[in-house]
Amino acid sequence: MASHAMNQRKLPKHVFNDLIRFIHEKYQKQLPNTLLIAQAFILEYQDYGKEYGLPAINKAIEDGINQSLF
């Protein structure tokens, strides 16, 4: 049986760009927990949430933090 992480879709560049813009606009100081950011992003961009899901968006945020994008 394949794990959920293996089925996770990578975010397209335009979605990731919207995510970066969202984080820079909403969080001027220290970032909260990545899951809180992902949930807030999905509330604002509901179509992205439906298409990619919370785990993929949260993973993109974690990867962005690790790459010092935020």
C-alpha cells in the first residue's frame, strides 16, 4: 500500500508563488506553525486546498522555510 506522502502532489509554480506572496503579506514577523499558515492559505485559496490538500501545502511551506524563502 502506498503511503499518503508518496501520493502527495507537488505544487505548481503559480500556486507556490501565491503561497509566497500570501506569507509575505500576512506574516511580517515570526512565522506561526506551518500547519496554521497552510490552513489560513487554504481558507483564502479554497480551490488550491481542494486540489492539492493540506499536506502538500504544508510541505511546500516547510520546504520554503528550509530554503529561507520566508
